[in-house]
Amino acid sequence: MTVNLTCTQVSALLSFYIDDKLSNQLKQFVEAHLEICPTCNAKLEALRSMIKSLREVHEKLSVVKSGAEEYAQSEQNNDFSINLSAYIDNELSDEENLKVKKYIISNPKARQDLEKMYKLKKIMQNSFDKAKNNSKGDYSKFILRRIDMHEEIYGPDSFAKVVALFIIILTVFTITAVIIFWV
Ligand SMILES: [Zn+2]
């Protein structure tokens, strides 16, 4: 027996299909529909690339995080890294801001690290833009569902985290761009 699924039904099942969480029978119905429907195929591809972008962002964030931790652990850079995070959060006085800027100028390693971070942020920014573009149309619900389904990866308040992450990245990106320009 073959059941012909509608596009709406297939759309609703796509993210489960990608996760291989459908029963064999349902999977066959989805695949039968995908064979004949270019629209749903395009959705599947868009969804896959969006998930890939989200994963990339997540991986890159881990790299940045571990990099920042390494940096903080380095005694030589300890003061700077503390100031840097406050600097990024715009929590420093003008005087302290100036100190950080001077440190960046006088310390080639700090500049190198900042440039690396800058490049990394740019890649992350691009990934986010890509994910954002892919989420046009009715894909936003797929993102939300993906995030729901990946709570173990993204944490319990995943949506808030993604939003916060996005804001942090934008902030850091802007500030590093200002630093690079200023230097
Ligand atoms: Zn279809």
C-alpha cells in the first residue's frame, strides 16, 4: 500500500527525515514524494545546508571559546584577556579602554590573536548570514524545531542562547572591526 503524502505533510516531516527519526514506512512515503516533487527536494536541500551552517557556527563557537579559555589561562595575557572581555562588553572606563587599545598596539601577539578572532568572527558571521538567508520563507519553523530537537547540543534555553550568541557575535565583530580599523 502506498500513501501519497502532500507537500505540507512532507514539509512537516523533513527535519525528522534528515534526523532519520521516521519509521521505515513513513520514510518510504517521504522518499516517494521527494522523487517526484522538486519543491520539497529544494526544501530538503535548503534545510540540510541550514543545519550544516548551524553546526559550523556551533563548532566555530567552541573553537573561539576554548581559544578564549586558553588565553585567559596564560598568565602573561591574563590581565589583558580580562580587560578584553570587559572591553568587548563595553564595560570599561575610558581610561581602561585606552589601556587595552595601547596593549593591543604594543603587543604583537595580542594583535595576532585579535586578527585571528576577527577572521573567525567573520567566518561565523558569514555562516549566520547564510543560515539567515536559508531561513527565508517557511524555514524559520524548521530552525526552531531543529533547536528544539537538539537541546542536548544547544542547551535548554537554546533559542535565547542562539539569539544571545548572535548579538554577542555582532558586538564582537563590530568591536574587532573598529579595533582593526583603529590600529
Ligand atoms: Zn512536495
